Amino acid sequence: MKRSETRELVKKAYGKIAQAKNGCGCGTCGPDAREFARSIGYSETELNAIPDEANLALSCGNPTALAGLKKGETVLDLGSGAGFDCFLAADKVGRNGKIIGVDMTPQMIEKARENAKKNKIKNVEFRLGEIESLPVADNSVDAVISNCVINLSPDKQKVFQEIYRVLKPGGRVAISDIALNKKLPEKVQKSMDAYVGCISGALLVDEYKKSVESSGLKDVKITSKGTSICIDPETKDPIGRAILDSLEDGQDLDEYAVSIYIEARK
Ligand SMILES: C[S@@+](CC[C@H](N)C(=O)[O-])C[C@H]1O[C@@H](n2cnc3c(N)ncnc32)[C@H](O)[C@@H]1O
């Protein structure tokens, strides 16, 4: 499949999630989305500081907890969704700081802008665009964050080059993403549902590190934090079905996919 086709399929899937009445990932909404967020590293205080509507349970970690954000900083969130981490980062950098969220799905951008307006959050700007070609100036941001997005890119090398370009010298990277411990069964590799579900586009952990390093970013540190991929064997959503049906008896997804944190600096 061509890269542009992959991107279109991903865009369509996340457009639907953004538009669903209580659109959330992992079959999880409302109070369950808060519970899910707590399970992947968000504190109650952090969750109280951001609008619940921005939490679509599409994340796999808490990159803002790693980024060491300071008052007055400019932060870029790649694949900002409904604005979850942007609003949290906005709280951390204060009114003199600025957050830019970039997402290629128009419905996500619309939802994120509505959330900002409704909650009177003024230091966040959402830009429609691709993370492989960021609508952001060179050397202009202090920190790049991203949450469960880069695995969805069909050109990850370009994403890391773009991160390098937009960071100020000394700028930091704090990313949460999915990676693989070993190659997935062929059926999962080919499943577009598993791609959209953040599994089959994921890189092997070693490949991930090499890919970040080859962009020029320094002090690359990858921390594996176990799996936080929520597949409900009862509900058997399309992503779960594609994955679970292809695992052999006695195997489970944790052997393959893992949530990781990536830290680096320019
Ligand atoms: C799994 S969701 C995560 C959303 C958000 N980071 C969160 O934690 O709630 C992935 C998001 O990345 C966006 N996305 C995926 N691939 C992208 C790309 N190549 N360029 C820009 N945005 C992309 C999707 O539109 C979607 O909003």
C-alpha cells in the first residue's frame, strides 16, 4: 500500500472516532476513560486540570510527565487528537507559554479547537497538518511531545527529521508510543485494523532507537513500560479480533507489543 493510502485510512478511522457521539478508543468513555488514563500514568490532579472531553482514551502513556515543562516554554504535540496532552502541557507552561498541537485529521482539529474554546484555554493553538511535514518553523520549540501517534506514520524517519528541525538547540523530546519486542504474526502485520489500532505500524524497539538517533537527536533513551494496549477479548472490536485471532494458543499480545517512552534532546 502507498504511504498516502495508509495515511488516508488512518485519517478516516480517527475522523470517525472524533465524530462518534462519545467517541473514544478502547471501547472506553467517560469515567472509564479517566480510569484508563490513570492506569497509563496520569495523576488525579493532572486529570482534574484538563477537560474530560479531550480524553478519548487513545493514549499509551503520559509524555508531559517526562518533558520537564517549565513556565513560558513553547511545546509541540504531534498527533494532538482532541487536545488531551496539549491542555495538560498548557497548564504546566502557564499563560506565558504556548502549545501547538498538530494533527492531520480535520475532525480531531475541530474537536480540539471546540474543547479549547469551551474551556477558555487561550495558550493552545491547533494546526491541521502531517507530522512528516510539520507546519512549524525551524528551531522554534523547547519540547516536542507525542502520545501513541508515531507508530501510525508510514514515514517515521521523516517524523524524527522534522522533530530535529523544529526543536531549538538543547530542546527536548518526550514521546510515548508503542513498539515491538519481536515481529508480529504475518496476519497481524497485514491487518489494517491492527495498523489503525497502533500495533502493526509499530517499529521493533531497536529499530526505533536507531531511527531516532539517525535524525541527529542525542542522548536517546528508551524505557519500556510494559503493555498498556487495551484490547477487550469480550467485546472483540475489529482491532482486537485481528490481533487475538492470529495469536497461537498460550501466546498473548504482551509478548509482541510494548508501551515505551522515548527521551532525547537536540
Ligand atoms: C491514537 S490517536 C492519539 C491522540 C492523542 N495523542 C491522544 O493521546 O489522545 C492518534 C492521533 O494521531 C493523528 N495522526 C496519525 N497519523 C498522523 C500523521 N501522519 N500526521 C498527523 N497526525 C496524525 C490521528 O489523526 C489521531 O488524532
